[in-house]
Amino acid sequence: MNLPRLTEPLVKEHGHLRPATWEEALERAAHGIQASVRAHGPSTFGVFSCSKATNEVNYAAQKFVRAAVGSNNIDSCNRT
């Protein structure tokens, strides 16, 4: 089954997905993370990184989770 690739971000509005700008999509994602952290604390958020990603990408992911969110919940499949 060949599904088309997404070429623009989509946001959910009134139960349906609609095209959005990157700015709007990233803003909504940031607000969602902030709301979750405010409601449940930083440990509510975590990241799972991929062993196929570069060391730089994995470093950026762990730095984001620890510095920006305040969580130590980061894991990857690198150890397997």
C-alpha cells in the first residue's frame, strides 16, 4: 500500500486534520508539551531516540528533554 507523503504539517481542529503553517504546528506542539508539564510535572514527558540517528541528533534530543522540559526520561535502542 503506497500512502502519499506529507508535504505540509497538519493540525487537528474540531476533530479533523487541516493543513497548517510550520509556525502554527510547532507552536501547537510547544503549547501541548508545556500544558502537559504544567499539569503533571516534567516526568510526564519523555523521548525515545533512534540508533540510526546521528550522535548529534541524539545529543540534541537528550539536551532538549533535560534542559527545556526538565525530564530525564530519554531512552534509545542504542544498547541492543
